[in-house]
Amino acid sequence: MTKHLIQRSIRAHAGSLALGVAALLSLGATTASAATLSRSVDVAGNPDAIWKAIGPFCAIRNWHPAIGRCAVDGKAQPTRTLTTKDGKATFVELQTARNDAAHSYSYSFTSSPVPVTHYVSTFKVVAKSKGVSTVTWSSVYTPDRGKEQAALDALTGIYESGLAAIRAQQAN
């Protein structure tokens, strides 16, 4: 009788067990496919002066060569909508953290043409030496399956062109 009850319990819970195992396996696959990217540039100037120019959440329209428009919603946790100069791409980004004293903010994609999910990025400025600061743009994200290289190429292009423009503007 006990053997029969155990077998019946196993059969009754087998579906739940299979779903749980599948969920754990997919969680492991997501974690394993997570990617990171970080690019930095050294810029003449102290962090306060550089942050004043590039730190406001919508200042990206003033320094990134691909961004034509930036609109921010003004909420306590702001969302910015970026449109490229050619009007072909729109990014909607939620600011998730901000520390002006530490010259940094973080944001996540709400929507983006880049083939990624779970994108979280941090943008920061730190002192390197007297009169020189380092601007770093980094992220953690999950590239869409089969589009890993496209995601990396897109984000690398965005970061590197933006950081090169910051260096050029701060040199003037």
C-alpha cells in the first residue's frame, strides 16, 4: 500500500518536477549567455567639469554623434527617449540609479533596436591623475540567441563612437 501511494505521488508531481527542472535549466542557460562590455577613455579635465558637461541624463544628445534627439519625462526615476540623427532608431531608457557626487548613473533599456534583453549599463567619470579623468561606459546584457555578435558589434560601436566624441569635445 505504501509503495502504491509513493508511486501515485511521484506521478502526480512529475509534471511539476519537469517544469521546475526546465525552469532551472533555462535559468542556467540565461546566466551562461549573459555578456558584459566595458569601454573607457581618458579625457583632459577634472571629474566635476566633465560630469557637468556629459552627466545630465539627456546630455547624450550633445556629445554622442549618432543621437539627434533626447526627450526625458521628468519623473523621479526618469525615462529618456533617444532618436538617432537619421531617425531610423529609437531607444527608450530608464535611469535606475544616479550618484552625482560619484559622477555616475545606471540605466536599462525599456526598448531598443539592439538585439539584447536584460540590458543594464553604467556610465561614470573618475579621476585618473591631476587634470585627467577616465570616462567608462559598461554594461551587462543577454544577447538574443544567434545574434551575439550583432549585439556586441552594435553596443561596441555605440560606446566607442560616444567616448571618442567626449574625448574630442573635452580637448577643445
